[in-house]
Amino acid sequence: MKLSTEIFGAVMVVHTPEELGEDQADNVRAFLESRERNKLIVDLDGTETIDSVGLEILLDVQDTLREKGGDLRIATTNYANRKILEVTRLDSMLEVFDSVIDAVKSFA
């Protein structure tokens, strides 16, 4: 799977697919964990649907990156995605930002 990315110094922004669910989870996880940088921002703005498996891979990738001395941040202005993170209380486990720029600055 090839996802759109941007580089900001030591930080990589990865734009997730339209659907982040069971069908895409393994490929998205493999893509995120194979990046050379260990400071990743997952931009969920283009994602229309997220299921429990999609949420689980975000936590798994965060754990993997932390073991390597890095971390994962989430950026989204999408109200539905923000609400999903709040209802599942994942916003207390993942750092969530309103913009990619704010997320990038958080690594400074």
C-alpha cells in the first residue's frame, strides 16, 4: 500500500486512506511501521470511516514507535473522526491536534 506522505524535518506526515478498517488495517500498519522516521503524524482528514480495527492499529503503531524512541500524533479537523476518538476515549491515549502544523510543532 502506498499512502501520501510529507516530510517536515525529522517528522513524517502520513495521509490515511478514505477507509481505515479491517480490510486496510494490515497494509496501513505495515506502511506506517516501515517508515524510516519514528516521529509520525497520521492525518485523518481524508478518512471517511474508521472501525475498531483501524483504531487499534493506531495504538499498535504508537507502541511500536515509542519502543524505537519515537511517537505518533493524530491530526484531524474532521468532526466525525474527532468524535470517534472522544467517544472511544482514544483522545486520552493518542495526542490529537486540529492541524498538521500543530502536530508537527508538538515534536519540537
